[in-house]
Amino acid sequence: MPRRSPFQALGLCALVLSAPAAATSPAERLAGAIRFPTLSVEGRADASAEALAGLHAYLDKTFPLVHQHLTRETVNDYGLIYSWAGSDPSLRPILLMAHQDVVPIAPGTEGQWHHAPFSGDIADGFIWGRGTWDDKGNLLALFEALEGLIADGVQPRRTIIIVSGHDEEAGGAHGARQIAALLAQRGIHPEFVLDEGMAITDGIVAGTDRPVAFIGVAEKGMATFSLTADGAPGHSSMPPPQTVVGRLAAAVGRLETHPMPARIDGLARRTFEKVAESMSGLQHWALVNLWLTEPLVRRKLEAQPATNALLRTTTAVTVISGGNKANVLPGHAEALVNFRLKPGDSIDGVASHIRETVDDPGIKVALLPGGEEASPISSADTSGYRWIAQAIRETTPDADIAPGLVVGGTDSRYMARLTDSVYRFTPIHVRPEDVARFHGTDERISLADYDGMIAFYKRLMTISAID
């Protein structure tokens, strides 16, 4: 297939925002939503105001029964709350989430997409475009499920609340955080919350040929620290024994070679012990006998970035700067180091780890704004978890199910003030070749997965709020 130019790949904004033709299938309706480039831009809450307004009008037109039978509210102009009132007000509501915004396309990669990022093309058994996976697929599937249930003439006993933030990819401060504050003010305490998160892994978990559906019961925290070194600028022909760049490089080198400890404990241990039930042979034996094998298993898991992230608070040096000319000694150098906090660790603990590991009074350490502690761990023994697991079993009967840790961040963390039962799961199959598509090039969702996603939400609503 010929590659498109960057200009063709992004498309004209006017074309993207124009009213799409009437969609006659769920796939076409999702494709229409993909054509609104609702990009999140750090520090610019209104960067995609026109696209968000267009998406809202599109949802109104595309799902008429939802907009006739549910109440709709906006928060900070673009955050959305939909409520379908239940017949029994004594029952706590359920709260289902999916955000509207998407991440930008990495500069220089526009022409690498086989289908333009905001084309919403349907081809080769997939719906293509930014947001198909993260997170308009979930959002539109929720609306499809609601529209179908209303058309079937059902009435929920338990109120169903849909929450959709518009800046999740920029931290959620203007969307989900404000929505959570409003719901808290109203005294709303859901039976459970479900947001995007983990998925049905297929061919990813070694030692089993069965899909494993991970339900995220917690997510890692995040903190970014700046490390700075200062000294006298000068000519490179007469350098001191260590320049500020060298001093800073030594500091970040020590952080990389001495990360925070890896532990197979708490949630990580419960995850691996549950996954072991799906395994056979040596892998099964090793995971059910961690009392004996933990050191060996830990070293093996640490060797892979994906599993290493489950065991520890990770260290990532992401930005480093200092100097602007080859023959001039800079007087200042700075590095930014991003930590993703495992439940049980804290931002204060990370700060102590940095200072002890760097062990250099000439390196200044400062926490940047925007840090978040790791979320609480929700129980896998609640009605919410059981309902989610039941919906997975009924729609994907060949999958095993295990609790897990989301290594990124989601809008659901703001809902922890409303309930102890916050879960994170996206009902799609993820295979090894799909991982790079997340926030990457050629994001897509298969037609079969999208149909399964709609069936999952319809079944979950029926189990938890209607039956």
C-alpha cells in the first residue's frame, strides 16, 4: 500500500470536522468519531475545543435514544456526565468511564501510517485511526450498549452513570478531576467504577496458550524530579576535574544503576499466583513455589521492561540539558527523571532514594508539580470485580482472569474519593504485535474486538444494574 504524505495523513481540519455521512453500523459510527481530532495538548485545555464540540454534536445525533432517556451534563464545557436513573434509588449506582481526547501523532511519523490517523478507515477487518483503542473505542461501545438496551425496552434498577473526561492524556485536571469533585459534592458513591486499563492478553503471557484477561485493581503513581548541577562557566581548554555536565551525568548514572528495589509482594504476588493457574510445566511450578524460587523468578522478570515495571518503582531519565557550544563549559546542567510508583512506595520515599543514591551535595533535587501517589488497591472480592469477571467469562469464555497493576495512569484515579472499588479494563485482545500501536503508529481495533467490546458493556450493565 502506498504511503501518504504527512499532509494527507493528518488531513484538512475542515474536512475532519465536517459532518460525516449517516453511519449504519457500529464500526461506521466509531469511524465517524475518530474523524474528530480531539487532541490533548499539555497546558492548553481548549486546544481541541472545536473538535470536542463537534464530537458532542455527533454523539447527540448518532445515539438518539441515549439522549432521550439519559440526562446529560457538561463540566468545564467538555467533560460529560450521562445518567440513566434506576428504579431503585436505594441501590448504589455503577460508574463507567471513557475519555474523549487522544494523544498527538509523533512528529515525523504521519506518513508512516497505512491509513491516515484521523481517517476512520475501515479496511482489512479493522477500524483504523487515533483513538480506536485509546479511548474512543470504549466510549462509543458504551453508547452502543446503552442504545441497544434502551431499544430493547429495559429499565435499570440501579442507576448507570457514564463519565467522559476530555483531557485524560494531559492529566485530567479539567475533566475527570472536576467531575469527581462534583459527584463527591452530590454524595454519589458508586458500587464500582470501571475505566480503561488492562486488556485480554493473547500470546503475551509465557507458559500458557490461553488468553489472560487482566482486571486492573490499582495503578502506579507518578513523580518527576529535576536534578541540577551548577558551576562556573569557562573555556573548554581549561576544564575542572569534573564539569557540571559530567557531575550530572554521574548522578543520573547512579540512579539508573541503582533503581528502587524489585519485590514480588502484595499485588504483584497475587497477580503471578493467579496467572500460574493458567500455566503448566516449569513456569507453573516456579510461580506456585515462590517461597523457594522468588530470587530466580525475580531476576527473570526484571530482565523484561514490561514485567520489571510490575515489580518496582521504575526510574526513567527522560530529559537532559546543559551547554550550547562545544568549546564552552556550561554553568548549569539539568536532568528530568520520571518515576512510576509501585503501590506501597511514596513520593517522599522516592525523594529520599534519589538523595541517598546520588550522594552528592552539589546536585540539587526538586519535585516538579503534578505528581500523584499510587492508587489504592481495590479488592478482587467485591460485587463490582465479580460482575466484571462474569461479563468477561460470558463474552470471552476461553480467557482466564487475574487482577493486575496498570503501569500508566487513568482518569479513574480521581474516583477513589467516591468508592473503594475502582477497576481498569478494556475488553479487547492484545497480541505482541499490537503493543507498539498503543500511542503509536497505525492504531486500530479489529471489527471482532469492537463487537466484543459492545457485547461486554451490554452484558456488564445487564448483570450489575438491570437483572
